[in-house]
Amino acid sequence: MIDFTINNQKVSAQPGWTVLETARYYGIDIPTLCYHESVKPSGACRLCMVELKEGDWSKLVASCIYPVQEGIDVHTETERVNNVRRWIFEMLLATCPASEEIREMAARYGVVSTQMPVHDPDQNCMVCGLCARVCEEVVGLSAIAVMDRGVHKKIGSPFLRPTDVCVACGCCVSVCPTGAMQSIFDTVRGKPAMEMTQLAV
Amino acid sequence: MSQSVETLDEIVERYPGQPEYLIFMLQDIQSTYGYISEDSMKVVCDYSGVPLTQGYSVATFYQSFRLDPRGEHEVRVCLGTACHLKGGQRIVEEVERRLNVAAGGTTEDLRYTLSTVNCVGACALAPVVVVDEEYLSNMTAKKLEKHLKTLDYDLENETKEHGHV
Amino acid sequence: MSNVSEALKIEDWRLTSAEDLKALQKQILSGRDPNRPEIVVCHGTGCLANGSEKVSDALRTALADAGIEAKVMPGIKTTGCQGFCSRGPLVLIRPGGLFYQRVKPKDATEIIEKTLLKGEPVKRLLYKDPASGDTILNEQDIPFYKLQERVVLHNIGKIDPTDIADTIAAGGYQALAKALAGMTAEQVVEHIEQSGLRGRGGAGFPTGRKWRSALKAIETKGRPVYVVVNGDEGDPGAFMDRTIMEGDPHAVLEGLILGAYALGAEKGYMYVRAEYPLAIKHLEVAMVQARELGLLGENILNSGFSFDVRINRGAGAFVCGESTALFTSIEGKPGNPRPKYVRSVEEGLWGRPTILNNVETWANIPLIIGKGPDWYKKLGVPHSTGTKVFSLVGKVNNVGLVEVPMGVPVSAIVEDIGGGVPGGQPFKAVQTGGPSGGCIPYSLKDTAVDFDSLTKAGSMMGSGAMIVMDEGDCVVDVGRYFLRFLEEESCGKCLPCRLGLSRMREILDNFSRGRGSEQDIEDLISLAQAVQDGALCALGSSAPNPVLTTLRYFKDEYLAHVNNQTCPAGVCKELITYTIDPGLCTGCTSCARQCPNNCISGRKKEPHTIDTDQCIRCGICRETCKFDAVRVS
Ligand SMILES: Cc1cc2nc3c(=O)[nH]c(=O)nc-3n(C[C@H](O)[C@H](O)[C@H](O)COP(=O)(O)O)c2cc1C
Ligand code: SF4
Ligand code: SF4
Ligand code: SF4
Ligand code: FES
Ligand code: FES
Ligand code: FES
């Protein structure tokens, strides 16, 4: 067992666990968007940041990928952590204004509005890539992937055209944390998502 | 042109069929054909044993790959720091205006592709423009336009000599 | 012992020992007369861009036409970048070092007839020092060169990088031979540790410590392990690594082979950015020639140690300079950084222990092994040993590549070597460390250029770009520039970087239009903190640096934009107007003819005026006017 503290509370973890897994085990709340038990964590959304303190010195790490270590002193609600969270939520509200899920989650953490300009009111995908990871790691098909880079990054099938590699298992739709895959799915299969989702895990 | 262009198979077979050679093959295809067509992408992915999604995400991630045919001449304006401070952005804007094409695009007559690049390592000659393989130093929009005119001239001459372009 | 032929043909040699290498060196040198004149033409990327290939062709023709006796026939040598590209094409006459600049093909005959046959200089091709106005004959007396200490660059400009005989003659591969013949792998690592060498790629991580950790990782994980050269040089405005790879490719290769020997690696990779075709070519040529000689490949110098290298051409992505993104890219995938809290010395390429070092770092290795760590430590200052190569660009008289010992003050580089800002005013700031770095204002011009002092001043060493800014450069504009660059180059994987940099840039865009408030400046700082803390890789976490340091040193300039809607430097388009000074305008009409929006009017030989409502502020008129009559305010 590996012993350390989260928010000054003593916790023990199995070797190989991450800080997030330990926190969840103890019911300590850390927000996440791009994390899902069934696939490898990818550290993309950065909502799960926590602060590690060591004397006067501290650093922020993503708890979903940070492996537990003996004696670390983890804090989940510090000023720095909350600053990162607040900005991510504000930016998400502006970039994915069409996502009900994101709005609800942000509100739970006290962010209800954003001062930033909305460029695309219909957008709801935040390109966390979870859908593509599930399709690759769980379904084993890689029918969809994260394409392009930077601000242009998006989810899709090659050449952004329907692909028959997709077997319409619906896994991607069911793991999507923002509800976006529902509509993207049409372009992957060339058929409305509703017909497929009953197959979802 | 009479010289034979290598076939797709010849290009991919330079390399072992492994994922680590995917980028090599795409680069060679791009330099032979100017862009990566959907068919060639399929061939490369099949040959190197990766899903089509990997080929496509690689080709869209890296700046040098194109999925559409390029213009006859590629004009790359440097916007690295040194070139930026010496007015590279102004050259881009001016060329966009004169060629009537946005950076990243190709003119309708498929003559020029205009793109920007972040430093070509010739910063002491800023601002730098690279036309095809040729580096042009201390450029201004005016000098560039003159240079492009000489390219057009070459083109016309070629047409006259060979009776086709 | 291999076949010692009379007329040296490299192909006939296959070196099997350190003695062989010495014998080859001796033989090459014995065939050369140090007093025979040699015409050196720079064939670096910069000089080639200025037409130096035509110059060397013309010189060859002129030599042939001059009917010189074969015995005293001067040689023509083409070299890598000599650093003073802004003066290119450069031609040097050795011995002596007579220095000709901006040489054109039509000057060739005169150079041969006057200088080589009669020993007289061609005056108009000589260098005139912009600071003192003096005309200077020889390379070694030009301040730009005189004040440098060329250690890593010692071969560049002297050897033909495409001919391994030149490298061998200059002592190349002696360090490798020494290590293979008489040093254990452990001793090689110790030497590097003792030298104090720190990585030249940006972060300044101690190289010896990195290698030591790799050895530790090998203890538990075993082999294979890999050695990798980071030749991605993405920092826009930097060309140190390009110059080294182009001008002395064997130095990088020798360093890499030494690293491979220290770790027991059989395979290495050089990741070189695609924008450097000449560097790639020279590295490839170097590898072929080294293999032929038995310095690379199977059983190097008969030592039982085998190692080979492959070049990966980058495909255009700045983020691939980041270590984990570079490995992902070599593996044939999009270059997204890996989200792992594990060091690449333990889990690097293909998940194996890997050492990744920068080009310049690798080029230092043979020097340290060859001359010993004690010699090396005498260069520079205690915590930053050795020298550093900088690309000095921007608003400075002597633009080019310079090498100095660590620890010299900023002013020594910018003012003494660089000759200061054209026009003689003090510089405004020097930006170091590129998009991840910050700036040093004129008031801190005595700051020592070493890893720790630069960091303390809020900037960083970075890879070695030094961009000199004068009063005509706007800090808001420069901040926007770097953010836009990083926004375009962000891999887009993590939210703080993908969304945060765009947001920061939008705030600065507003500033450049005179919009925004002091509250926006506060928001900018708090968002910058979130990006620094939240980003997955160092591209994002260091991206706010340029903005944060300029805010620290030039806050007034930011305030001028948001509070007074003015851009003191006269750069931000929406805050400036172009006018024509009627006192200076001669009515030559050239601006009016060039204006793309046709908004300049006036009669021939009478002062012109600009219709400010129509003006798109492209600045072409100002560039065009020969009488400096166009004003910005
Ligand atoms: C976004 C980013 C870009 C980088 N680009 C380069 C580069 O072009 N060349 C380089 O040597 N190091 C670059 N680095 C630093 C490398 O990650 C790595 O630290 C370095 O190559 C290690 O070599 P060194 O210890 O010899 O400096 C970059 C880092 C980041 C975060
Ligand atoms: S569709 Fe959903 S799961 Fe996929 S990237 Fe977008 S937000 Fe993430
Ligand atoms: S529905 Fe299609 S794209 Fe989605 S996980 Fe299943 S196979 Fe992949
Ligand atoms: S910080 Fe930027 S470049 Fe680095 S992983 Fe995140 S998005 Fe990609
Ligand atoms: S949940 Fe950890 S980064 Fe998204
Ligand atoms: S900045 Fe343009 S060549 Fe380097
Ligand atoms: S290329 Fe000739 S001096 Fe740099």
C-alpha cells in the first residue's frame, strides 16, 4: 500500500493507482471530462489538476495520470487549482456553448457565465478525444480519430466522410461527456445516430 | 514532361511496411506528386499496416502535407521572428492582394500556392521568401512580384518551345 | 592496416584503429601545402540564397582562364555558414584571411587577377565597419569575428562539410578513436558530468546527469536504448543548429556516436526539420562517408562496437521539438506530446530508455572527450560552462551567428559584436529564448548571458535566438506575434493551451486596436497563470512568458494602448496614421503609383497627400519613398 494525503486526509492506494483513482475511492471530488475507466487516460482536459505541495514549493499535476507516490501531499481546492478550473470552464462555456452537460458541470463548480466571445453557438465538442480512444482501445476499430491540430483539431473519420469501418456499436456516443458525438456520428456513419445508440454499451 | 514519374508502389516499396515509415512514404509521395491523394493515402496505410485514420490524422497534423493539388509554384513567405520584425506580414498581405488568394490557398489558375512558414533559417536575410526551392533575401512585395513575373516569363517560353505546358 | 595508397582516395581506406586514423590525417595533411592560396566561398543557406554558387562557379572559370601553373594553382573551397550571412556572399582568401563581402559573379576575374596574381585587395569588396567607418582587410580584425570565441564553430568556414578528408585533417573523429581505444563507457559519462555541460536546446538540463539517469534506467530495463539528435530547431529566428548541421555535420555525428558508446546504444536517430534541406543533405553525405571509413556502422574502428543512425525529416510541426512529441513523431504518428509523468531517459523512443540532446549539445561532446573536462570547464562560468552560439537578428548592425563564452554581458553581444542598433540609438530590448522566453530591457544590458542569470531576469537562454528590438518595435505586437505563432503550433491536445492561447491573443488583439482596460491586463495575467499551471507540455506552460516579461518591463506601453489608444512604437495598424511631410516630399509620385488602395494623390513635383480614411496602413508608401517623407504617428 502507498500512503499519502489528499487535502490533509490520510489515504492509501494500491501501487499503480493514479491520484484520481485514489480520490474517487475515498469519495473526494475532482472534476474530469476526458477521463473514462475503460480507456487509458490522456490528460487532455486538465480539469483534474491538483496541487502537490512540498514545503514552500508546489506544482500542479493532472491527477488522472499522476501515479501515486509515498508521502505526497495533494490538494484539490487551492487557489491555483481553482484558477485553472475556472478558466477552463469559462473557456469551455465559450467554445462549447451548445453542450448542456458542460453548462451543468461548470455551474456545479460555480462558473455560470463567460466573458469570452462565442464564435460558434452550435459547437458542443471539446475535442477531448475520448470517443476516438474508445473506438481504438475498446472497439478495436479506429474508425474515427482526432484530426488536424491546434485550434483546428476535430473528431472525424478520414476525409471527413462516412466510413464503413464503423460498425455502429455506439460506444463513442455513450462515452462522450458533452453530448457532441450524437451529432458528429451522422457524419461518421452517414445515418442518424438515434438508429444506432440502442447498441451502446 | 517526358521523364517517367515513379509509381506509387515504387515509392512505398523503398521502405519496410511498418508504421514508423508512414511519414517517410507520405513525404516522398508529396514531393513526387505535390499532394497526397485519397488513393495514395489508402495504399500507404495498407502497406504500413495502420488504420486509415492514422494516415489521415498524420497528414492533417503536419503542416507540410497537402491533401489537394498544389499550384505550379509554391510561394512561402517567412513569418519567423526576424522576418516578422522586418515586415514579413506586410509582404503576405500584399501578395494575398496581388495574387488574389489567401495564405494557405492556391490561385484559381493553379499557378501559385501561397503559404507562410515560420523561419527557414536564413534570418540574417530577413525578410525571406522561398519560391519553390529558391531563397529570396531582403524581400519586398514589389521585388517578389517582379520575381514572380520572371517565372511567368519562363513558363511562356517553355510553352513556346514545347508547344504545351 | 588498410591500403595506404599514394594518391589519397578515401574510398580505399577502411580504418581499423586509432593509429589508422592518425595515419590518414597525416597523409591528408602531407598532401596539402599550408601556404598555397585557397579561395574560400561560403555555401551556407544564407550565402547560397544570395547567389554564392554562381560566385564560386565564376571564380572557377576565372581561375581556369588565368592560366596559372598547376603547382601553384589556388584551391577553391566551399564551406558552411560563416555566420555573417547579412554580408554574403562571402569570399575569403587564405592564408591571411582577406575578407570579401557581397561578392558578385562579375567580381571573380578581378579577384583572381588583382588579389591572387598581384596580391592587391579589391577595395570595394572590403568590409566597412558601420560603427567606426573603418575599412578592414582581414576576417580576424573585423569586430564581429574578433570578439567571438569560436569553439563549437571552430571548423565551420574552414572545412568543406561534404568532404570527410577536411574533417579528418582538422582532427575530426580523434575523440571517438580515443574513447574507443582507451576509455570505458563509464569514463565517457564521467567526463561529460565533470565538464558541467548543460543542454543547449532550451532548458539547460545537465547533460551528464541525463546520461547517468539513462545508465540507471538501463540497469533495470536493459537494452535496446536509443540516442537521438534534436535538430528540429523550431524557434523562429534561430539558425544555430542549422549552421552546425550544415557546416560541420561530422561534429554532431561524432558526438552522437560517443553518446551511443557511453550507453551501449546500437541505433540513433536524427530528427531534422524539413525546412533545412541542405542540413539534411550534408548529414546524409557525412553518414555515408563515415560509414565508408569504418567510423560508423558495424564494428567501428575494429572496437567491437557497432552503431548506426537514421535521419527523420520533420514534417512541419514546432511542437515536435518537445521530447515526447518528437518520439511520437519518429514512431510515425501525429506529434502530440505524451501525457506521462515519466522521464524520457527511462521511457523514451518506443518506450525504451533514450537520451535526446540538442544539436549543439552533441557537437560539444567530441570537444569535451578530446580535450578533457578540465579544459572545457575553463570556458564560461561555473554553473554555465562552455560557450554558446547565438543567432543575433533583428534591429542590429551585424546580423549573424556568434559564439561567445557563457557569462558575457548582453551588451557585449549586441553592442560590441553586433555593433548596436543601426542609427546608433540604444536598443530597446533583446528577446531571448524565442516563444518560450522573454526579453531583457536596455536597463539590464549588463545581465550575464548564462542559464541562471537570464532566468533570474525573467527571460531564458532558450536555444539561442537573440532578437534585438529598437524603439520601432512594439511589445504588444511582439507578444501577439509569439502567441499567434504558438496558437498555430499548439498540438491542440490540452485545453489550457488550445483555448487559452487563443484567448490571450484575442486580448492582445484588442489592445492593439486600442480596446481593453486595465482589468483586461489583470485577466491576462490570471489566465497566463492558468495556462502555465494547466498545460500538458512545455509549449503551453512556457507560452505566456513573452507576454509576462514584457508586462513586467514595459507595462507603460501596454497602458498607452489601452488607456490612450496610442502605439508609441508606431506599429499597431489601427492606432497609427500615415502622413506625408510636405517639406520632404519632392512629388516624385512613386508612392502614389505603389499604393495598393490608390489613396495617395498629388501633382507631379508637388507634395502629395494621403487620404487617411482610405489608407489601409500597409506601409508600402513609406517603404517606397526615397526621401523619407512618409511619417507614422
Ligand atoms: C515546444 C518545444 C519545442 C522544442 N524545440 C526544440 C528544438 O527545436 N530543438 C531542441 O534541441 N530542443 C527543443 N526543445 C527542448 C527539448 O524538449 C529537449 O529539452 C532538448 O532537446 C533536450 O536536449 P538538451 O538537453 O541537449 O538541450 C523544445 C521543447 C519544447 C517544449
Ligand atoms: S465527440 Fe465527445 S468524446 Fe469525442 S472528442 Fe468531442 S467531446 Fe470528446
Ligand atoms: S460507433 Fe463506430 S466510431 Fe463509434 S466506437 Fe463504434 S465503431 Fe467506433
Ligand atoms: S501544451 Fe499545447 S502543445 Fe503541449 S500538449 Fe497541450 S495543447 Fe499540445
Ligand atoms: S481528466 Fe485528467 S486531464 Fe482530463
Ligand atoms: S525568421 Fe525568417 S528566416 Fe528565420
Ligand atoms: S551563409 Fe554565408 S555567412 Fe551564413
